[in-house]
Amino acid sequence: MNAQAPSVVIYVNGASCADPGTGGGGQSVGELSAHQLVEATQLRRRFDPHKVHRQFPERWQRYIRSQYRSLAHVCQVFDVSEKTARNWWNGTTGAVGGHVAVAVQEHPVEAPRMLFAAE
């Protein structure tokens, strides 16, 4: 049995540094510069996905209140019930993926900044 080591891909500032064995043509982990490793570590520290998840209802509430004038407007744009719109407006719940996609389509600059930016 010919077992191969798993491939490793590290993303540094949005660009992948893939193991050359993957055919990606990138750098192997051993070839990453110290600067690239520091940047990748800092990026991970700035973006904590668990923190974003915990804060998402509050982030979604700020987005909804800043971009829409009323619950009826939220219902219309996102095709949700008044109860759902009210929960969003009050920060009780956040949205699911499909609604976030609508938000990004509606406000391609503001939505990602408000919903995902490191604080």
C-alpha cells in the first residue's frame, strides 16, 4: 500500500500556498517565509469564527436597523414573516445563510463589513 502524506494548503492574505505535490504550484509549508507565517497567524487572531458566531445576532441587528426603515421593509426584502423580522430587529436571533446571501447581494460592501469584519 502506497500511502501519501496529506496535502496542506495555507491561506495567506487570500492567496493559497499549496503543497507542490497537489499540483497547485504553490509553496510548501517548509518554504513559507517567516513573514508569511506571521501574517497568517495575525489573520487567524483577527478573525475568530466562534466570536463572530456568538455575536452574529447583534451584528445582524445592527445591519438590519441601519439598512432598512421598518419591519415591513425587512419582510419584503428577505421574504420572511413579521415574527422573524421582529426577532432580527430586536437582536433575538440572527439570519441563516440564505438571508445573509441576500444581504450581501443587496449591500455588497456594507453587509460583509458589518457582519464579518474583525472588531
